[in-house]
Amino acid sequence: MSSVQIQCTRCKNVFRDRAGRLQDGYSRQCPSCEVVLFFAEDSQHPFVKRAMRDARKVRKEMREAEAAKLAAPEPQGAQSRRFAGRTRSAGRED
């Protein structure tokens, strides 16, 4: 899963967290100064706003990539590699 950079509102240290976690109501402790950061859609702090916007963008890109992956037909060669069982070789006869 992709992650986004978060800048602490107190010590200005930059750290990373998963984009899937950064949603309205999420809280995270800064690993440097241990202040608790609260992430809300209506936050007025620019660092929180930027992290929330970046997380929304990453989640959207991941959804679009997954949809494109599901919509694209699977190549013929890849289907046969999914089969893990044994097959008879062409030269062998029983």
C-alpha cells in the first residue's frame, strides 16, 4: 500500500503513514516529539490539509489502477502459470 508524507504540526518533523489510514477521524502520534495529530477533513492546519489531500489522491490512484487491472484481459500465457498441479509431458505415454 502507498504511503504519504506527514509533517508534524509541533516539531515540523516529516514522517510517513499509509494513505488508507489517513481518513477523517484518524489520529497518529508523531514519532519524534510524541504529540498526537488529529486528521479531519475540515482541519485548518496546512500540514494536516496537505496530508489529507495527498492521501485522497493516492487512494484514488490506487482505485483507478485496480479498476484498470480488473478491466484488462489477462494474457493467455499467464493463465496457464496459475495452475500449480502436475501435467503430463508430451513425450510420455502410459
